[in-house]
Amino acid sequence: MKILVSDDVSEKGVELLRQHGYEVDVKTNLDEQGLIDCIGEYDGMVTRSMTHVTEKVIAAGKKLKVIGRAGVGVDSIDIKAATARGIIVVNAPTANTIAATEHTCAMIMAITRHIPQAHNSLMAGEWDRERFTGIQLQNKTIGIIGVGRIGSRIAKRMQAMEMHTIGYDPYIPEERFEQLGVEPVDLDTLLKRSDYITMHTPLTKETRGMIGAEEIAKMKDGVRVINVSRGAVLDINALADAIKSGHVAGAAIDVFPTEPLTTDINPFKGMDNVVITPHLGASTVEAQIGVSVDVAEGVIAALNGEPVPTAVNMAPLPKNVYLTIQPYFDLMERMGIIGVYLSEGPMKEIRVEYSGELAKTETGLLTTAVLKGALNPILQESVNFVNAPDVARTRHISVKEIKTQDKGYFTDSVTVTIKTNKGEHSLVGTLFNHQEAKIVQIDEYRLDFTPEGYLLLAPHIDQPNMIGQISTILGQAHINITGMQLAKMTKEGTNIMAIAVQDDIPNDIMLKLRGIEGILDMKLIHVDTH
């Protein structure tokens, strides 16, 4: 078998592939057409972020069985197209954890003691000790947004510096916070109390722009801000304005919304209380070797037909099981997404009940699909069909599978219930004609909608013009309604609307919708599995 390495990766990974008998060609700097021209002869490929594996490239890869990404992010790979072709996509999600952790700590120290600025001053022939007087970390409070794989390690290291650690992560159970010695707080409290704020979240619909001008205004005077996660999580222009005003004392930024950061779009030019680095979080010798070796091992396992723990799409299935349950995978994952949007607080339990004919077959991977849907929107690491059960276990989420022959209204149906410390929510899904995914019930409300795109759920008082007011606001914002369902709630005089819309709804429009008299709640759910 032949493997194409299309980006610069550590030779250790390339050597490992060759040791296992694969013919490896290293061809870098290929554009889309260059990849299309050559990919047909390869069984596997290894990339980094510079290579874009598009749908056209995948279509040209007639022999392609696996795509390995030497790193975490797989945005440069068309996962949907690869999955449709049965191509396994693997990454290396943990090899750069320590590198990112240590770079964050270095950035914290750099802005605390003005190390780069003092170095430059001394190299320029100056001797100005007073100008670079710093502060101590001891007894300061650091707020960690995202207490996962990297955030938890930051907490451990900053505790060693005698800092008080508080954290915001709505998807981490209290038991985990207690284990880490991190005080759990809501985001507003973290913003107001922290002397240092560091971000360690994945880039999702919910986290994109989560720290903007409004959030920065809530921070205490003299706060220092660090971002070594994803550039688009933070509004760097709003941060620069706050630094200029003196509200923010300093910042250390490694990642940017647009990379590379060029002079014409750099808002921090001329600021001597800012440290910026060119996305160096994973740039250590050890991390680069680690991601190269890890992805090589994943590629080898995939080509050998073995389970791949780092697969980001789907693990191989026995053919007979696959043919039976394959139509349900997308429905199950979407039910997990909707369920986690409905839930409030850390998940304690996910319960999946199968009825009818589904109860007679092997459903373990369908339950895993629910976990994948519920966990992926809230975690920094990629959750896949192989690692989802372990991810749930490490977060103390109980997973229960129930099978019953009670068919109810439908021949086959699935009920997903997600329980938190604030209650539980259930939804029932089924397939019409064994192919059309439908959600037919949420909690006690009978509905009928396709779980895709953007969905508004709006419980409200049963009174005239509720539909009209919502439609008017959405229409004025040029947001197209593609479907609407209305159901009675158990409380007399109340209904619930499920409204499918074509596009995302901006925050200001959501505020207008929530402000309608008679609206009891308003949730916008983005049902996106890619």
C-alpha cells in the first residue's frame, strides 16, 4: 500500500509507516489540482493544516481508505465527503496537550513580569528596572474558561504558583471540579472576579465570539487576558480597545481570527503590555513528534482494519449490523445534539430506550452516536464512535440502554433522556419510510419536525397573535421560516412552538423574540453534525 504525506511532519511518523511496510511519498505544497492529479494511487494520506482535502480530492482518491491529520483540528478535511466514501479520518488529539499547556503558562509569566519588553529594552542598550516592575501570581485569581484537557492542566500548574483557580465549564460535572480543586462559577462571576482569564474552549457555534466587548466590560479593572485556544473565541479588536483605555492591564495572545496575523490587521501594534506569538501552542519538538507518531499509528490501524481510537467519523462495523442500523445513525446523533441544547447544567445521565424492531438488534453503536452528538458541541477534543463511551465515563456521565417491545405509536422509535442536576429532558425520534428522520415528541409535547438546521423552541401562553409576532420579527430580519409546529403543553393555557428557520438568528433578534409578552422561554438549537 502507498501513503502520501502532503505536509511537513516529523520524520519519526514517516519512519514508523515505512517500518510497517508501506511505501511513503512526501509531496508538500500541493494545491487542489495537484492533489487530484496524484491522490488516485494512494491508499492513505497524512496531512497538516496546510493541505485542504476537499470533496473533489476525496472523489479522486479511488483507493483512499484513511486520511490522517497530524494534529487536532480537521477543518481542512471534508469529513462528510470522506464518511460518504467510507474513508476513515483520524487525528492526534492529545499529543500537543502539554505543549499548549506549557505555552499558556509561559504567556502568563511573560505578561506578568514584562519579560519580552525588558529583553528588548536591554538589547537596545537601556537599563530601566523601574519601568518593568511586575506583579506576583501568588494569591491572585485565575479564571479558566473551559476546564477540559488543557484547562485542567493549567489549573494544576497555577495552583502550584499559589493562585486561586476558578472555572467556567457548563459541561463538566461538579465532581470533576472538586477533583481538580477548581471552584465552579458561571461566566459572569468568572469575568468579574478574575485577575487573569485564560481560554481553553473548542471553536463551536456557541463559543465563536463568546468573549466580546460586552464580556470584556464586565471584567475587573487591571485584568490580564490570555488566549491559546482558538482565535475566533475572542474579539481581539474589542480587547485592544480595552487595553488602550486601561481597563485591561495586559494580554497574551497566540491565536487569531485570521491567520497569519499581518501588520494591517494587527490591533495590538505599538502596545508594550501585550505579548503575541504566531500560533506556537503546539510548536514543540516533542509535540510535533507526538502528533506525527500518533497519526501514523492511527493510519496503520485503519489500513489493518483494526478499531481506531482517534477516528473522528465512524469506526468500522460488521456488515450485517451496519445494514440494519445505518439509517438511524444520523437521527441518533441529532437527538444527542438537541438533548444537550435542552439540558441545563452538567449531564449526569444519558438514557436511550429502543422500542419495536430496533430492540431486537445490536444497538450499542447507536447509543454511541447519541453520545457523540451530545458531547461534541461542548468539548474541545473530537468525540467519535470509538472514544465517546470513554469520554462519557471520564466525565462521570452514566449511560443506560433500555430495550422494550412496546411499539407505542411507531413500529420503531428511540427515546433519549438526558438528566442533569436541574432535571431531565426527553425526546422521541423515529424514521418515516425507514429513511426520513423525525422528532415526534419533546418531553410531554407531541410534535413532528425534521431535526436539521436551526430550530426555535418557544413555550408560550396560549393567546392571539403569538405566531404573528414571532413571524413579523423574523421576517423583518430577513430570516426565512421553513416549518412550524404547534403543540399544547400540559399546563392549561400554554402551548409550545417548534419553528424551523433557514439561517442563524443574531443575538439582538433573539432578545426581541424573548421580549414578546407571553413568551415563557426561547431556545435556538443548531442541529449540525459536521
